[in-house]
Amino acid sequence: MITRLTLEFSGTVYATLNDSRRRHVDLFHGSVRSVRLPAPGLGLKAVSDYFDFERKLPKVSGGLDAVTMYITYLSNKDVQLREKLMTYNGDDLDATLFVWKKLSKLSEHAPKLDTKD
């Protein structure tokens, strides 16, 4: 998707898209290949719960609840529901950074593997 968008734009937008691609880190992809945790999965909620991340909005069970709230918000423009969605999204951003820091700390202590064939 980003490659297609990059072809359609030029100048500053082109540089911004390239910078975004360069700085993107896919925590899930790296974790699937190298992390084993006693958690029910490697999704953000499962891993952040394993590391005891405290959510500001613990009553939203996951993405499906958030999508349902968003669809409801689109139909009624309820300001309180919008704030709840913003808090949920903020929790996800905070949880992503929290998990990244925890995984980074774990990797500091991981044994280095000899990759010579």
C-alpha cells in the first residue's frame, strides 16, 4: 500500500512515506519468530496483559468491541463514546510502546546464537 502511495505523490509526501517505511517496526512479526511466552497468543492484548500493562479502559475486551463502538459513534456522534474510543486507542499505543520496551529488555539478556553455517 505504501509503495503504491509513494508512486502517486512527490516531494515532501514522498519523503515522509519513505521515512515512515524506514522507521516502522513490526513487533508481531519479530515476536512470532523469536518469542515464547506463557500467554494465549502473541496479540497485543495477550502480550501486554502478560507483562501486566494497566489499561485505562479495561472494560473494552478487544478490537471487535472497539469497531462496534465506532460504528455506533458514526450513527449517533455521542461525545462520551468518542472519548472512550480515543482512550481505547491511546491504551493500544501505550501498550505497544510498553511491550516493545519489555521485549527489548528480554532480548538484552537472550543468549547470542552463532549464525555461521
